[in-house]
Amino acid sequence: MNKAALLEVNNLSVTYWGRLGLNFRRKPFHAVKGVTIWINPGQTLGVVGESGSGKSSIANAVLGLVRPSGGSIRLGGTELADMKLRYPASIRRQMQAVFQDPFSSLNQSMTVEDIVGEPLKVHTNMSRSDQRDRVIELLEMVSLSKDNLKRYPHEFSGGQRQRIAIASALALEPRLVVLDEPVSSLDVSTQNQIINLLYERRDALGIAYLLIAHDLALVHHISDRIAVMYLGRIVEEGPADRVYSTPAHPYTQALLDAVPLLDPAKQRMRRAARKSAPATEMFHDEKPGCSYQNRCSKVMSICQNKTPPSFPIDDGGVATCYLYAENMVH
């Protein structure tokens, strides 16, 4: 782990329990399996992967919305994983969140002034006048005017609602903001505006971001480092430029191949190649070996019998893939 890190997550596991059939036996689902990540102050870690990979479960565990089944979560040296009740106010002030759908995450019965000012009302002793001045300042930070103070969320576009959510998250000047799919419900042009806004606010305020997303190209734009998740595990982690330009793990390469191409002819060729590839299925814990083996074009016999550890990559970071076993220092 990085000793200078603001957020340290070590060997984190998250397990959900469901019902199995009519006999009501409880069956565990291991959403996160021994994940280790860290974020330095003022930097962004992007966690990417398909739906069901476990990335949002990491975000929820960090925020205290779900209890970890194992591992450690430390914010500024304070252990959070052992807290049985919700985080105390001193922790909540340091950590805020922006979620995927701003329409459902904002209280529709509250005005913009009340939504953005609520953290100030709960956590500070500001006068009403000072709160309003701070709310206006926060709205200006996200390119909204004070004319919007008395309006309600349903009167705004999706991008504007997300700007309001960001303003509320920044109200207490947190050290860490968890961004869980913050632009996935927005159109492409609005996505770029919100990502640029987050980038500017991070650099201006020195905030650290834990960014959860499925779009590797979008995550690369704002992240210092990227961690790629597949079925509950980190399969690749490293500097954002390296992971995006020269992905090491076959799954990361597949995520990049899914990014649309500007050339229609090349896009058609890639689509045709996908259709001609044999169908495969994902699996969780039923088989030994690498969890990606069923979908991997480079699978070897060792992949089918032994779960790969993390191997160092020459240009920085690690990948859990036996293609890089020779990089391990003995």
C-alpha cells in the first residue's frame, strides 16, 4: 500500500446473502473478493468493469452503505470497516458521493437552495445568510446562477441536476468524493461537460475521487490510475495512460475493443468479428483457475487450474494474467 494514501482499501470482500429455492437456505454471493486499492490526496482512481463486476459494491462499502465481510477500509488513517453503525459526522464531512441518477438522488420536494445548503445546515453553525452566500458560490462553481435558488429538481435537465448534486457534494470541502457512474444516464455531450467540470473542481480544490464507471475511455480522461474489475476481482491496475494505451489483461483489451470507432468500415469489421466468435459464459466460483478463462482467446492450461496472482507490468501497474508470469521477480 501507499503510505501517503488518503483512502486505503486492503483485501476487501463484500458478500450478499440470498434465498436458495423453496427451502429458504441462504446462498452467498461474493460480489467483491479480496480487492486492494488506494487513492492519494488530489488524485483520481477510476474503477471500471461490466455491470455485476463488483465496482459499485466497493463504492458502497467505502461509503458505509454496505458492511464488508472482510478486509480494511481506512480514510486518513482511520479504520472504517469495523464501525457497526453509520459513520460519525467527522467522517461524513470528509467523504461525499455523487450517484448515477440525479433525479432520484435529489429530493424533489426541496429547492436547489435547500438541497445544496443541507450539508451546511447539518454539519456547520453558519447563519442562514452565510449559508445562502455559500450556496450561491457553490452553484457558480458548477456554472449555475443564483437565479436557480428557488427552483426544484424537476425544472432542470439531467446535466443540470447532476451539477446540483456535485455542488451539494462539494459544500463541506470533502477530502474524498465517491462518483458512482456519475454520467452514465446523460447524453454524450453532457457527459463531457460534467467530466470536465469534475476535473476542474478536483484540481482547484485538491479533492480525491473514487470514480466508478464502465466506460474506459471516459475514465481515462480524468483518472491518474485505473483499476479494472472482473467478477469481483481487480484483474489489472496501473497508470491511466498505460492501461488505456497498452492494456495488459485480455479483459481490459476487450473493454477497449468495445469503445465505438469513428471509422464506420472498421466498426463494421469489428462487429462482424464479434459475431463470428464462439459464444462464452461468465462464471463465478464454480470453476478453479482464472475467472476469465471462458472468454479469453489466450487461455492456457495453467489458467484452467490455478488462479493467477498479480504480476508486474513493465510500464507500471499489475495484471492478474499468466501471460506476464515471467515478469515476477523471484
